[in-house]
Amino acid sequence: MQNAIKNLQEILDKLKIRELNVMQQKAYDTISNKKDTVLLSPTGTGKTLAFLLPILANLDPDKTEVQALILVPSRELAIQIEQVTREIGAGFKVHAVYGGRAFKKDKQDLIHPPSILIGTPGRIADHLRRESFSVEFIKVLVLNEFDKSLETGFETEMKEIISSLPQLENRILTSATQPEKIPEFVGIKNAEVLDFLQSNTPAVTIKTLETFGSTNKTLLALLEELESKTGIIFCNLKDSIAQLSDFLHEKNIAHGIFSGGMEQRDRERSLIKFRNGTHRILIATDLAARGIDVPEIDFIIHYQLPLKAEEFTHRNGRTARMHKKGTAFVLYNKHEKLPDFIQKNEHQLEEKMKLSQEVLNCTLFISGGRKDKISKGDIAGLFLKEGGLKKEELGLIELKQDCAFVAVPGENVQTLINKLDNTKLKRKKVRIRLV
């Protein structure tokens, strides 16, 4: 039933993609024709699109209940998949539910059920117990990054969810690492395994850097050398993030932070600022190692050594995405032994005169979104016509259900707020303020 996306090229054009890569094409063909599929491919190779397109192609537009359920290990991944599905624009409703989001909001969204429901196992299991949606027409189950879900303690909820789906016809499992074993409760039988872990290995150059004396001083010299490039600095603990953030603030280096200890709203806004160039540097725990949408990262830095080979792989996978090149720097001191999965490849720091970390963009919040029938075009028109910005000055626009965010040049920010705050967008008076 090729209803929604019969013209695949139109969708690819909309997404500014010339053609599906080899992995995506193989996944599309396999998922469309096989009962169970296991898709193994590194972070950043386009797995989300690989499973979404065949699912959308086979949804029934006449059914008004949930037809496909996608389970994910983190809120960020749920939000990302929801955004990608909306960007595809196939005409099917999609909703994401996850912990940290108001349950009342979930209930309102589920009054008119989406064709595709995305969520973390804990929140989905909770909704099933409350019978928030019908399982009668759910024929497709996706366990996205399923190995991570098992790591983070969702096994009980996943068992509960899968056992409550009697009409399942297709199971799709995805992972960026080779699983040790697929649990029996998943119900996978004679699956087609698509293993692209070796053929799609990202072009990451690994460089080690011994920190003589202060790790922070070495980091500062490295950031100076990297100048205006964009990257993530990985720490093992949120306390380490706080300490490093204080140090960078003292040095007037703009950056964002991202960890599980933050409120969901703050995490989301931190990623928005990173994506739109307000911050070129993000300090994060391994929560940012997968499942977040932050393309075109030039480098990552292992400020603290990863504890497992899988963590090392996933961190490195944040750069060199979609076959672009990237560099992973490993900081260590003489008292630390590099783990077996990290080979020495010493990097020699260049001599630089001055660290330059100017903020090019600022992020503005707009108090209106999709539910107000506001589009990205409406927002662009407001800033270009009423705000007086040039087209090349207008940065990334991110549209949410009830609000929006836009990147603008830092030197224009107060003038824009004065001009545009309390103006109307689609008959709604919107507030505009600095994030």
C-alpha cells in the first residue's frame, strides 16, 4: 500500500537529499518486504530515515488509531524522530511522549491518536496501563537504539509493552553497535540482519593528547587551535561538566551544557543554541553520544576517558556524520593508562596568540508555534520585512508546537526585540525575548 510517499524523490528533494545511501535503500527494500529486520549502522548514517520511509509508505490513511509504535531510550531521540517525521510531511499524524513532559499534555494529544506514536518505554507503558490509546491496529514496532534501552533499565517496561501488542506483523530493531544478544521477549524470528557497522564506519581521525600539568590548560590550547570549529566536549559526570563550565566562563568562552541532571526544557534549549550557532561548543555527558540532532560537528573531545569501548564509539559517532570527516581528541595524563580500545596517535599543539570564541548568533524565543498555524515562512517574513534583517543574516528557525526559536546576529538582537515584541503573527500577538 504505497499511499503516502509514492513519490519518494519529492520527499528527498524536500529534505534536500539527492538520493538514499546504500544502507537506507537496502533498509527500505528489506523493511517493505520482510517481517522482522535488524538494522546495524553507525551513528550519523541516517537510520531514522531508513526505517521511517518504509513505515510511512505502508500506513493506512483510513485508520484513525495508532498503527506504528517507536520505542526510544531518551527524550531527545523521541523529539528528533518526531521532527524528522514532520519534515517528511507525508500527511500522517505523529506524536512523541516521554518522561518530563506533562502527562495532561500527552492525554490531550492522544484524544485524536497519531498514526505513529514515539516514546520512551516508561512513558509508553504508563499510557498502556491507563488505556490512553488503542493497540488494536498497531502492526509495526520499532525498537530504536534497543541496546541502549536495555542498558538504561527499560527491560521490564519493554516486556510489558511488547506482550500487549497482539497484532504485530513487523518488528524493526536498530543499533549503532553489535548487540551481544537479542532478548527472547522481543519476539524476533528469522530476522533479516542488515549489518553496515564496518562498511559505514565514519571517517573519524583519532588523536591522543597527553596533558602535562593541567588538563584545563591543555584543553584551552586545543580550543585555541580549533578556533571557530564546532564540537562537543565529553565528560563522564555532570559534576565534571559544572566544573569545566565554570572554567570556560572564567575564560569568556561561550558554550552550552547538556546532561541528564538538567530540566528537559533547558536541555532542549541548549541543543537549539548549539544547532543554530549561538554556541560552538557543547559540554556533555554520554547522553549526547547518540539520539540528538546536531549535524556538522567538526570535532569531539574526550575530556575524560570513556569507560567502555561502546561509549568511545558512540561519542566519536557525533562527528564525521553522513560520511563527512571529523576528529576525536582524547585527553589523558601520564598517570592514566589508555584503554585497549584507544590507540596512541599523539597530536602536537600549534602555537597560537589568542583564543577567539566570539558569539556570532543569539537565540530569540517566539511565543507561538504550529498550533497557532504559524509556519517558518511566517517567522522569516516577520524578521526580514518588519525586523529589517537581510536574508543571509537570518539563522536557523526551529518551530515547535507552541513556540519557536530563531537565530539572529548578536549585534541586532536588542533592536529586533524592540521592533518585533508584541507584534502579530497569524492573528496572534507574540512575545519575543532572548533565550
